[in-house]
Amino acid sequence: MAKFVIRQAVTTNNCSDILRLIKELAKYEYVEEQIILTEEDLLEDGFRESPFYHCLVAKLPTAVWYSLLLLGYKPA
């Protein structure tokens, strides 16, 4: 059985992986053209004193997974 770690995304280094996974899900759901989110949006909105969203990251030896915890998040 593969070992993995689930943790809160507390570093800005996670933004590129989070955005990549969001875009992969959008492509799978055939809504890729609707994604206007950028790494800068994720950084500004998720890593401030009162973040607009929270994110959990699960890391396996060969993959990264994410879960966004939000209430109607839409970048400005």
C-alpha cells in the first residue's frame, strides 16, 4: 500500500500544482475554456491573513492531489 501525507497547503510553492490540477479537472469536464484563474490569483487569495479559500494537498510518491475548501470562490 502506498503511503501518503495529507496537509494544508501552507506554502506558495503549491500554487502551480493546484492550478495544474484545476485545469486538468476542467479539461476532463470539458470546461477548460472557462478557467481564468492564475497562479497569482491563487497566491493572493489563498495565502493572506484572511484567505478566501483553504486547500488540502495529498502527496504520494508519484502524484499530487488537492481539495479546495471554499465558499463561492471566484477570483476578482
